[in-house]
Amino acid sequence: MKSLLGSVLLLVASCLPAALADENTAWENLQDEAARLTENLPEDDQEAGSKLLAARLGEQFGHFQQFLQDYPQSPNRWEARMAVMQIANSLAMVQEREPDMTGQSAELASIAEDQEAPENVRADAGLVLLQLASMDFDRQRSEQSAQALSQAIEKFIATHPADARLPVLRMTKAQALEIYDPDRARAIFTDLTKDDDPELSGAAKAALEMMVLRDKPVDLTFTAADGSPFDLADLRGKVVLLDFWATWCPPCVEEVPELVATYEKFRGQGLAIVGISLDENKAALEKFTAENKMTWPQFFDGRGWENELAKRFGIQTVPTMWLLDREGKLVDASPRGRLEEAVSAALAAKD
């Protein structure tokens, strides 16, 4: 039960007395009751706890709506509207259903654009809108979602020019621009390499290096684990998935069935896969790939994290997957989580 409760937003209140007439007292009580949301929930019965929590959230949803009805001009009305959305999301999560993101996006936009709303509330609403656009972009990686994210960031920057998060937002904007306006993305990345934050400047430098892979075919030759020569140039005309992985990596192993299924589905349409293994035990690698029908070439040098190709391409985590187009250029640096859709899009892309 604790893992469920830990994810619920505690910006909601408990019981609102029916006869309460004083606006300030009503608001204070809503805030004071916030911590009671999870009081006395049964920790040894998750189903019962979830039902009780859902009931409390449902009541609180109505209480906040009543506050907005009773005090439509309250200086706390924007925070109350934000709380209503947070309660709705928490309730949807507890009930394991999807929240109404379309309606919430419209409500968030209304708050973010309201000049009468406090600056901090407008900024919070704008940031949630950015998070939604970013989630949509991560799911789709389409030009449409990239443009939506870029426009959302531009709007936030224009209305909150002094916000401390602007450099990070510019980084995110550049990552979206890579999809449809690489020249603007490159200019932003270049500027961010001069930022005082070494983590941000380092990320910008790495992004510029990645953009090189988008501009020209990746050059990759090696002797595969089975002793056969491999040259990526021989796969021109195919969409190629580069998979940086290892048998000792649990997430990598978990994704193997999806990887094999995707390969079997699209290999006839022009998909090829190339593995770059960060294993140190060749026998373990060969046993695993044979048992799991991973029939594509594997690069192996036994160096683990010092793997020659992983270091060359700046790989920091595994699994990491890159999708190359038919010309051998990087077209998608993060297809994980939507692999089939990403491969299908790359195969359907026009030359």
C-alpha cells in the first residue's frame, strides 16, 4: 500500500464542513486537512485501502468544486482549480484508468494564460502543460508532437522570461527541433555549450555530437562475435537498429522478446538489427543469443563498459537503441518503448 500512497499527490484536502461560510477559514481547513488523506488506511489490505482512498479522493474532488462554486472570486481560485485536476489524476491512478488529459490541457492553458492569476500558479500550470507535451513527444517522436512541444516551450519562455529553468527548457526545445528544424537545434545546442552548468553544457556538447550522426551515414565495421566480418555499409537500403546491451542487464534481457518479435515482423520489409554487447563473457553471450534466437550480428570485445564502440558513441546506459534510416543516418535515438511504431515509421519514410 505504501508504494501506491507514495505516488498520490497530497495537495488535496479532507472533509469540508457544510455550514462553513468564511472563505479564508474554508481554504485554511482544506489545506490543514491535506495530510489526513492517508490516515488510518489499511496497509495489510491493498484492495481495501485503494477503495477507501478512492472514496476520500472522490469526496475531496466534490469539496474543491464546491469551494469554487461558493467563492468564485477567491484569490485561491486558481490553486483550487489546480487541486481539482491533481485530485482527478490521483483518483484515476488509484482506479487504474486514464485521466481526461484533453480536458485538463484546456484547463491548464486557461490558468497559464490568465493574467489575473498569481505568477507562481501560472508558471506551475505552464510547466504541467510542458510535461504533457513532453510525454506526448516521447511517445510519438513525430514532427507534429515535436512542434507542439517546441511551441509550448516558446510560449512558456515568452511569459516567464526570468524563470530559472529556462536553460533546461531551451535544451528540451532543441531536442524537439532536431526532428524538423536541425539548424535551429544546432544553434541552441551550440549556445548551451557555453552555459555555466557543466552538466547542461556537457549534455549540449553530446547532443551536437549526436547531430553529426544525423547528417551523414554512420561508419561501422568490425569482426562479429562469430568471427564473420561486418560492414554497416553493406546494409544500405535497410533500416538498421543498433542495440547497445548486455546479458547482465535486466532491462536488456526483458526487452529481448519484443526485439525478436519486431525483427521477425519487419525483417522481410527491410529491417536489420546489429547488437553491440557490453558483456565480458563471450560464452555467456553466445549461449544467450542462441537460446533466444537473436540471429543478428553481435559486436563483442569483452571490455564491458570499456567496450570500444560504446565509448566511441558515448553510450552511458544500457539498453540504448538507435534507429538508422536506409541511408545509414541516425533517425531516432530513443525508439525504446515504442519500438514497433518507430521501426514502421522508419521503413515507411520516403527517401
